[in-house]
Amino acid sequence: MIQKPEIGGVLLAGGKASRMDYRDKAMQLLHGKTLLEHCIERASPQVDRLVLSVNHSAELYQPFGLPLVADHDASYRGPLLGIYSAMHWFVHEQTEHKLKYLACFAADVPAFPADLIGNLARALSSNRSAGRVAYTVHSGQVQPLFSLWDLKLLDTISAAIDSGLYGPKLLFESLDAIAVNDASTAPGAFFNINSADELKTATQLLSKNRPRT
């Protein structure tokens, strides 16, 4: 079984946020906290070490105390480059931690299960004959940024990026990736916030989960 001390995590917040008028999505407020704070609270307990993938406004993110990992180039070529850059950082900069896997989270999705990575790890451990990546499916929709990758895939991902593939979902078939169904029925689970209107919708959805005072 894959154990938590073997897993590093990355919060992917490296996009341009064009649909949010180029404002940093992860810094938008939801019920008095930034989206990033919501994500950190949910992701941190699931991994041994957490980093943040960002490509601009580093001064905004430094107060959170997470290592900041920028993409290897400034092309904004999509989340697969963010995943690769985080994997490269863990493999080459954090060798003393003996990490073997990378867990991915989207920094503009503030609600996801507390046992998400544990479920992916169990699936990956029990399917050794299959691929070396597991990803989440919720309500019939693939959630490629909520996934667990073997760090040995570093060179494979590098080659994929060089060939013009920029989204992790595009790699799943060739890697014989394992789909893991998440049956969460919590309001707002996996709701992706890309615009001001979606932020308003998330505020309404997630208020149903907030404790009454």
C-alpha cells in the first residue's frame, strides 16, 4: 500500500485566469477565506509535503509558507507542464524526503474529499499490473487534476509535453491510467471556479456545508 510519507502534493494555480479578468483565482475570497486557503486545508493532511504551482504574483503566495514551483518555461502551456515541473522539483530538489508519488489538486476547486488521495493510492497499489497514475471520476466527469502520479513518469511526461500534449487527460489512455470513482454527494464537490459568476455559485453551493451558529 502506498503510504502518505511517500506522497508529495502540488496545488496547481499556474494558469492565466483569463475568465477571471486575469485576477489570481486562488486569491479570490469564498466565505471569508481565499480559495487557496480552502484548498490547503483539504490537501495538506493528505500528503507528506505540499507545494504551490504558480507562474506570476509570487509575492501574493509567499505568506502561505509553501514552496513555490514555477513552470519550466513561461509559455502557459497548460496543467501538464505544472505537473511536470512539480515532479521535477520533488525528484531533484527533495531527494531526502524519499517521495515516490505526486498528488495533484486544482487550486480553483475548493471542495474535494478528505480521503481523495487515500482512495487513489489504494487503487494504484491494488492495480500494479495497470498504469502508474490514478485519476478521479465524479458524477461521470473525469477530474484529471485530482490525480496521483508515480514520479518515475517524469521523463514520459517531459516527452509528452515536447510532442505537444499539454493536458494530463490526453495521457491517460497511453499510460493505462486507473479511473477511480468518487461517490461524494456533498454540495459543491469538485465545482471548478473560473469566473466571477462561478464564484457566486460556489458561495451559494458551499454555504450548504457550513455549520449553523
